[in-house]
Amino acid sequence: MLANNTPTDWVSVGVFGAFTVAVLVLSSLLGRRASSAKGYFAAHGQIGWFVNGIAFAGDYLSAASFLGICGLIAFWGYDGFLYSIGYLAGWIVALLVVAEPIRRLGKYTFADALNARFGSRLVTLAAAVSTLLVSLFYLIPQMVGAGALIKPLLGLPSWVGVGLVGVVVTVIVTTAGMVSTTWVQFIKGGLLLSLCAILAALILGRGFEVRAPGPAREAPARNVGSVVALPAWAVMEGPSGEAANFAVDPDGLVRTEGARTGPLGPIDFLRVFSASDVAAWRTVSAKDDTGAVHSMATPETIHGDVLLQPGNSPTFRGLRSGSVMDRVDFVSLMLALFLGTASLPHILIRYYTVSDVRSARLSTVVGIGAIGSFYILTLYLGLGAMTGGALDTSDSNMSAPLLARSFGSVLFALISSVAFFTVLGTVSGLVLAGSGAVARDLVITVLGRTPDDHAQVRIARIAALALGTCAMILGLLFKDLNASFLVGWAFNIAASANLPALLMALFWKRATKEGIATAIIVGLSSSLVWVLLSKDAFEKVYGLPGADAWMPFSQPALVTIPLGAVAGILVSLATRPRTQPI
């Protein structure tokens, strides 16, 4: 028995070890191709558009996408899927607005495209700081996901998972840079899609079975979640497998323990779920007479069609409450998700790995197809975890791996290992973006140094080591929060800091270097301050009453994106352009 009283699963240990060794060997073999700056930062621009498109999916389908969204759906239903819609919609902006101009203007980093017209140290400094802060905020949920996975996978405490990711990522990025990162993301993106498709097929093949949710229990409660009643027209089998007649409630539901549907198609699965009663588990904390805090997990029976509508979770409950501020908060979050994708530095630098603008466009189309397919699968995985007794009331991030465990240890080991390396691939991209900002933007442009190719790569590797260390520390500090919730913050900050400046630099001839820098600084600082003083931060980070928060709602994008844009426009109009427009 190990630290968290979970027995060692040697199948999981073996699969995880095999994945780790394979990734490190791949990184070592590709390391010789990363000695130059172009090789390290952009894989020599020789990645094919299909490989790059799947690598886009591997980079983007992070801990938030797999662990966080599946967990939110498993606990709250359709509300979790709203994150998927926002994430996917953002790729339309990337395809139609950003892909081709970024590839034409950039070279290695996000600042390259912003600064193509200006050659300004101020613009580069602002873009580099933005890249580092956005990358750090996006690193937090990835490390939280790594820590959550390692507990059931290897029976070890979460800090071990955070440390493993930090160490392996540092090896990948410092040895082979973008070459290794791309192929790791390509392989794990394909594996993640394949394994999730298999898991979704198993969920449909199992169908639904009526099980009593059981009484409230001391949290954390494990392996909870069930269908309380099925519609009579959906019941095919009794507890022993034979067809049977059941007593039907006046509302047309069968509540006999063991009644089941048998295999269902994708549409029928959602149709039966919407007509069933489902036990959704809620955890409430309260103090006893001695002042000790106890958490109780309690099942709440909710009709399926209610769970397939928005407004069940605390984040989106305002859609039903009628509160204006709650609705503004929802709109602001969806705006951040929609605009944040095209503003993420680790996504933007991937456009430099292909040879031309046509390949940039085609790789984006492939990425959209892969990512969209995955998000459809997450709906079935989340609902399957909710109804299949695969929930841990203390950790929503574990819903998908626990669901896989319900089908056997081999599938659990494969899903968990691939999910772990999903975290690994995303963290690699983020660390690479941050190290590029240090080595190219800060050292060369801002400080005016002129290191040769080998020195640039050496500086980037040192920066990667420092970023990896920061990521590990942040992962431990925020280990109890849902990964998708944390990514919402990163998207708010990225969209506020980067998108107005990027659009101005790419499409507005009157923009000036002072305006671009102002847009970044105002968007970045205002969104960061807003997030840190929001109700969510007060309650979930500081442990303070949400009523004491300084901001009227938690998601800042609705205010801070226009604020950055207006500031950039006003400053551009007030300063004389000193370069010819492109």
C-alpha cells in the first residue's frame, strides 16, 4: 500500500513506464536536429501540414480539455460541454483571421509577428512579458491535471505527478525543442483520439442500468454516480439479463434495481439520458459543534433533460437565476474562450513549423476536425462517468480515468498514461513558447545582445528549466481546483493582452508601436488584476467570502478586451506612425 492507500497496479506502472521511456528516447534521437535556432524554435519549418494539424490537437487537447471538461460534464452536465463549444469556436478565428498572416510575418515567436512592422524594443518587451505570464497561467491547470492523474495511476501523491511532468518536459524541451515537442504532440494526439473513441464505444455498448445512489456519505466518496430511473420504453433487460415487466411510475419511469437498456446508439444514448432520473452528487462543507469542518457528499436526483440544459453549475447558474451580473459573467467567459485560442502564444508559434501559408491553413483545418471530434466524445465520456459510478466527489478531474478503470485495468492504464502525456505535450509547448520569449525577444531584441545560434539555444534551455520549475510550484499551489476552470482564467488573460494588439498589427495601417505596446500592457494588467480580485479568486484561492470581492463578476474579458483595444487605438491616433504600413 502506498501513500494514498491505493494498491499498486503493476499494469499501469508498466504502461506508464513504457510511455515515459519511449518519449525520452524519441527526444534523445531528435535532439541532434535542434542545434540551430531554427531547428530548436521552429523545427526548421519542415513539419507537414497533416502532422502539424494533429500536433495542434495534441497541443490544444490539454488537461483542461480531457480531465477538466469530462469532470465538469460528469458533475454538472451540459455546462461542462459549453467549455468545449467555446474552445472549438475559437479555432474559427484562428483559421479565418490569424493563420496566414502569422505565418507570413513571423519567424520564431509571437512577438515576431507583432513587431514585423515596427522593429520596436517596447513592443517586443510587452509581447514577451505577455507570453511568459499567459504561459504560466496556462501551465497551472496542466500541472494540476498531472497531479490528479498520478494518484490513481501509480498510487502516489499528486506532488509526484507534478514533479514527473516537470522533469520529463525539461528533458524534452532542453534536448530537442520544437522537433521533439511536435512529434510527441502528434503521437499523443492520435492516441488520445483513438482511445477516447474506444471508451465512448464501450459506454454506448454498456448503456444504462438502474442503481440506487445510496445515502449521503463523508466526502471524499469514490465510485458514486448512477441512473435512478429509466423511461419504461428504454428498459430492455432485468437484473439477471432476461426481458422482464416492471412496475412503471405514473411519470413513466422504471426504478427497479438492475433494469437496463442494453447497447445504445449515439443519438439513443442522449435520448434515454434526457428522459431518465440521474443522481448528481454534490459536496457541502459544514462545521460541527467542535468547529471541525466536515464535507458530506449527497446525491441529488435530477431529470436528465435538466442536466442537458445550461445553468446547473455555480459558474453558469446565473443563466437561470436572472441575475444580470451572473449573465454578464457567462457572456464574458464565452467571449474569452472564443477569442482566447487565437491569442495563445504556444498555439501561434506552431504556425512557424510549416513551410508556407497554405500549409498553415490546411493544418488549422485538420486541427479543427480532430479537436471537434474529441469534444463530441467528451460529452459521452462525461455522461458515462456520471451514470456509471465513476465519480470521486473530491476531485472532478479524475472522472475520465475512473470511468476507464470501470472497464478494466488495461484500458485505465492506457487512458491515464495517454492523458498524462497529453499534459506533457501541452506543457512542452508552453515551456517552449516561454523559453523562446526569453532567448529571442528579451535577450536579442530588448537587451540588444547578438548571441549565435548555439548560444540562443543554450539560453532557451536555461529558460525552459526555470519555467519548468515555476510550473511545478504553481501546480502544487492550485492542486485542488478544476483544470477547465483554471484555463478560463488563462484564456481571459490571453485574449485581453494579445488579441487587440495582434489584430491592430496585422490589419490596421494606422497602428503605431506605442499603440501596440499600450494595447498589450493595458489588456494584460487589467485582466490580471481583475482575475485576482474576483469572486472566484476570493472563494477558491484565498478562502475568503465571495461577497468581499472587489469585482462585480469574475470573468473579465467582456471589459478588458475592449479596454485594451480602445487604449491601443487612442494611443495610435495620438502618435505619429514612423514606418510605412504593410
